[in-house]
Amino acid sequence: MSLFDSHSHLNDEKFDEDRDKIIKEIYESGVTNFITAGYSVESSKKAIEISKKYDFIYTTAGVSPNDIPQTEEELWKQLNEIEEIAKNNNKVVAIGEIGLDYYWNTDNKELQKKAFIEQIKIANKCGLPIVIHTRDAVMDTLQILKENPVIKKGVFHCCPQNRELIKEGLKLGFYISFAGPITFKSSKNAVEMINLVPNDRILIETDSPYLAPEPVRGTRNTPANVRFVAQKIADAKGLTLEEVEKITFENTKNVLF
């Protein structure tokens, strides 16, 4: 097997006790490449330090909507740091995760929008794609992307199972990445959502340590479990697991490298 987990968080504190052991197990399981995504200045720096130890790990750098500071002054300071991190580290393959989240945060929508737009500008300046987090904010996310074109496009990570988001995101040139939720028994329209995405635009991820897929739901997730996401896509599209491995590996390289 040769799988590519396009979005994980090996920089999360849940891996602090056994990170190197887990990374060895991930690689031996057939996940030969993965992204450790930043979501704040500190997590982006930590991701880079991890990636420097392993040729097969890459990173993103960004401030997520759930991690933006309370003031615009502090936000500008952090965004300047993200730009410097992205410019000076060749392991950074995208700006992200960035976007909007109105599920957890509803009192700072304007600051979230500002952070999103400014990080799109950073991505364009650095010649990088973006990795988008969006939750309960579909229309605002799409409006920002339409009004602020991303030169290198990017990925809707852990993409919500929303027809409008997927259809419009594809029209804008973005890739769609699915994670563990498409395997959940409660996910009634997963097959439909998967089949909205053409083979040349689909990615797989774990978003580990969160959202462990069936049949390991409820455990600490790792990139080794991305095979369950790939199998769900194979079943939905009438493909073999090997075909999905090859398709998603090439797609991840195409959008992020």
C-alpha cells in the first residue's frame, strides 16, 4: 500500500508521549506520506520541527478560525509570523488550516473573515495553495473565495457533507478531502457526497487524532486509519482500494506540491 493522508495533526499534544513510535507504525502500515497541519503559530512551528525529522512528512502553516486571537492587533502579529514561517520552510506545502467556523464561534465572525482573507493573500504571495476549514459557514466561505481568488487553489479539508459546498467548491477549482465521518453509520448521504466529487479532485485524510473512522471510532485516530476512508470511497465509487490509493495519492501531490 501507498497511502497519502492529506490532513492530520501529529503536532497535537495527544501524541507527545509516543509520537516517534506512532510515526514508525504509520509508515509501516502503508501510509507513506502525510501532512501534519498547523492551526496556530505554535502548532505550525511544532509541525515543522516534526517534519524535519522525516522525509515523508510535510506541513501546513496557518491560524484556524478556532485559534484566532481576540484582537486585530494580535491577529496581524500572528499573520506576519505565519508568512515568515511559510517563506522560510520548504516543508510547508500550504497555508492552513484557515477558514470560518460559526459552530464554535459566533461572536467574532468579522475577525474570522479578516483572518481568512488575509491568509489567502499570504498564500498568493508565497505561491501556495490553501487548506480550508469551514463549519456552519458555507455561504460566507464561498463568498470570500469568490471575491478573493486563490491562485494555487487548495483543499476543503474534512469537507462537510453539503451539496452546495461541494458543487460550488469544485466549480471554483478546489479539491475535496473526506475524513472519518463518511464512514459513520449516522452518515446517511455519504455515498451521494462522495459521488459528487470526480476522481481527479478527491482526497483522503484522518484529521487525527480526531474523528476516528469506523471500525475504530472512539479511539485516538492516526494516519494509519486513512485506509478505512479510502475503502469507503472505493465502495461508493465501485473502485478497488488500490485504485483509490493511486488516485488520491496523485491528487494530493497535484494540489499541494
